[in-house]
Amino acid sequence: MSAEKNHLCPGSGIIFFLALPLVWAGVPQPAAAAEPRIVTIYNFVRDSDYRIPDSKAALYEATAQELEVVKRVKAPATFALQYDALMDTNYQNLFKAKLGAEDEIAAWWEIPEELVERAGLKWRGRHEWDPEADVGFSPGYTPDERRRLVDAYMADFKGIFGYYPRTVGSWYIDEVTLEYMARKYGIVASCNCKDQIGTDFYTLWGGYWNQAYYPSRLDAYMPAQTKAGQIDVPIFRMLGSDPIYQGYSAGMWTLEPVYPAAGGSAGWVGWYLNNLIHEPCLAFGYAQAGQENSFGWEAMKAGLTEQVSVLSKLAKAGEIQVETLAQAGQWFRRYYSLTPPTAVVALDDWKHEGRKAVWYDSRYYRVNVFWQNGVFFIRDLHCFDESVVSPTHSTALTNTSLAYETLPVMDCASWRGAGTKALGMWPVLLDADDTTSPMTAEGPPVVKELDAKELSIEQSLTGGGRFSIVCGEKSITCAGVNGQGQPLHWAWDLVGGDGQKAVVRAVTVEGIKYKFAGTDYELRLPPESGSCRKMGNDEIRVSADGSGKLVLNLGQH
């Protein structure tokens, strides 16, 4: 995968790698939270890659070595086979001989020429495997063709291994394919790519940030809100995204071991896993480790070997549970009939530059609160709506790139702005004449779980007082008091910039009405709980009521 080109919001810069010691060398202390922290070692397997000399031998060596690494520490792992690898007897013999009862052989859903022809379709790619989205991924085919591709793969998988795969993964799988795989072949889980903008021409942005969600029957990237509207197959997010930098700065900040400043760095991995284990996560914490074989063994060898060793030690210490994707999916389905709220929290910056990030996801929305340069603000807020129909739900993708998004209220990663104010939802103090001053942080925030669904963020303010944000399943409740415990006169100032993609249709006292990609939605305030108004510079101010409290309703979809 190539590097992303993006920015921190605000005031981004090039990120330089700092070599850090492993945060918790030696025997780790038990995790404080009771929720499970699940890690899946997931290696997906292609048979050949036109970009690599002598690719069949190089990719086979990488997979064989990956298998040896996990077998040495007896860690369960998932190996997901693209169809060309499935049909290669070298891989068949390797997995039949070496995989144990705790391991999983799964399906990897990129579409090579061999599978297309096996399904009786015409290949349109430039090579035997082509990563362009309209030929290499399921949305590039009509719904009927997608089902034919599934039938062909499943028949041959069962003929070789004697059963159907329990899970199927890809950078992206459409909802028609997922529903058919679940209904006819009984898959229990899937996985898709982390959120990213433009990497390898694939954009997934605004979705359930990490962990897992039940997708809408109309759009596999969109979390569903109801049992009737969902496919009962949880989709786990891949690659282990850095909650501070991934998508907001140049480079790849994921758990993938081929990236030396991130997943290939013992220091970064220690920081990432320490957050996973010890910070609040609500329902459960999750990370996907492992590597695609196209990078080759030498590129992943050091990072993957170290990661697997650390994960094995953490599992033995009871800090994490290393599970196959099928095991994780079965656990999720057993405990959750609807997508649960989860959180990803990073209150220390591995770069030691003072940034912090809190992500909260529910089946109704996601929000990211961010700290930088002594201030805090909402960097990201997207709504989810299961009634939104994917642009490729009933027709084939015709572009060589793919892009799936949700419904933005604030999006500092993909919007662009010009002017004196940076993008974001900024908390501001209001004077008697309605002039503003920034609300600045004094000391670190305190983040804790109030119950199974609510996450509390408490921030002390410069000059006294405190500000609280409570993320609930359908709403965000904010409140501020001064040093004497009296209500603050404050507001959120929404700065969307010239490049704001969400069209503001109307601003009323009760809320803001938006349109994005043909869908109408709104940010709504409860009756007599604060107010909204449009400012002269195209900003929008959402003010708290006289008690210093403000509720943002996000559960109307």
C-alpha cells in the first residue's frame, strides 16, 4: 500500500520517526478494564503479483515464513486465500500439513482472472490480478455476477478443504456479496480496510473507526441502526490505525509490520498495544495484526516476528486474547445482536508533542475529540443512516478507484479550508457582548466509562472550571462550569471551510440541516436545549442553554 497524502487538523507537518523503547518491557501488569481486548493475526495470501519479480516464489516464501512465526509461539492465526492461491497445490499442501485445529483458513475477496473465468465471466483486467477497483473488487461486478463469483469460489474451497470458509475479508466487500455469503454459505464475520483517504485509490472515510459493526443491507460501509436493516455478519476493521495520526498526516500509521516507523517499530507497537489494553474501550478493544504476502518476507520479517512474540506473551499474561477472525466473529454475534458502542483512546503522544485523541463509535455516529497546542476540539463527527443506498448496490462500479463515505457534520481530514480559522468544532467562551475567547485546557483530560454505552471526557480549563463531554449511543451531552461551579456561557463554533463537502441546507434555532451525496440529515438539539445560528462568516454557532448544558442529538436516523 502506498503512503497517504493528508494533513493533521490544524497545523499539520511532516511526521518524523522517533525510536522509542518498548513501553512495557518485561511482564505486563493486568489490564484494569474488564472488557476483552481481542487481537487477530490475519495474513492474506495472493498467488502472484505483477509488481514483483518472480512473484509466485516470493509470495509463497512470505506465507510459509508467516506460518512458521505463528506456529513457533503456538498463536492461532487466520490465513485468508485469494482464489489463485486457493487453487495452487503448493498452498493447499502447506496449509493441510501445517495449520492446527485453532487456526483458520479463510477467503480473501480480491477477484483475480482465474476466478472470473471459473464463474463464466469475461476478465477485464490488465494482469492476472489487477488492483483497480472495477475489476479487482466485488463492486466492479453486477449483483448477479457477484453471486456467481461467490458460488465458484465456495464450490472449489469446499472441494479442497471439505467445508466452506467461515470468514471472508477484503479491502472492501459490497453488501450484496456479504448478504449472499451469509445466507447461503454461513459466514460468521468479515473484515475491511481501515479508514483511509485515497491510499491505492481506495477511500473509506467516516465509518465505524475501529472494532466491528453490523453493516446495513443497503451499504456495507454504513453501520445499521436496526436488526431488520442489518446483515448479521460483523465487519472488523483491519490494520490497527494510529488514533492520533492515521488519515491526518503524511505516511502510514498502522500496525502493519512493514512500516518501520509504525508497525515495524517496537516503540510504536508498545505504545499502540498499551493504549489498547489499558485505556477505556467500552464493549471491547480490537486490533488486527499480520501482513499481506505481497510485501515479501524480508520487508516484514523483523516487525512481524517481534509483534507475534509480544502478542503471545501478552496473551499468556492474560492481557489480550489472540483469536482467529472466525472466533472473534462468533464471540461478537453471541454477545451483541446490534452494534455496540466502543471507544479508542490515546492520551499520550508517541511523538511527545502533546496530542491526544478519543474516538467514540455507536451504531448512530462516530466522533473524535482531539487535543493539540493546549486546545481541544471535535475533529470528526459523522452520522450513520442505514437507509442510505450504496452507489454500487445494484450497479457495477465503473471507476478504477472506489470511495465509500458516511454523513459528515465535521471532517477535518477530507475537507479543506481557507481563512484565519482552522477547521473543526471549537468550544468557545462567550462574553456578554457575544464576543468569543478560546476554551483552553489545563492539564490532561480524564476519560472513563460511565456504563456499557457511555463514555465521559472531563477537561479542566485554564483559569478554573471544567468542561465535560458525555458520548452516549444516540447523543453527545456537553456542559461547562467556571471555577465557582456556575454555568459557563459557551458554544461550539463549527468551521467547515471552503471545501466543506456537506451542503448546509438550513440553520434554525433547533438544529442544522445538511445534504451530502444526495442524502438529507441533520444535527438536532432537543427543545429549549441550546440554539443554533449562522454567523456572518459562514460559520455556525451552537450555543449552550442557560444551565451551561448542550445536547447534540445524532440518533434520528
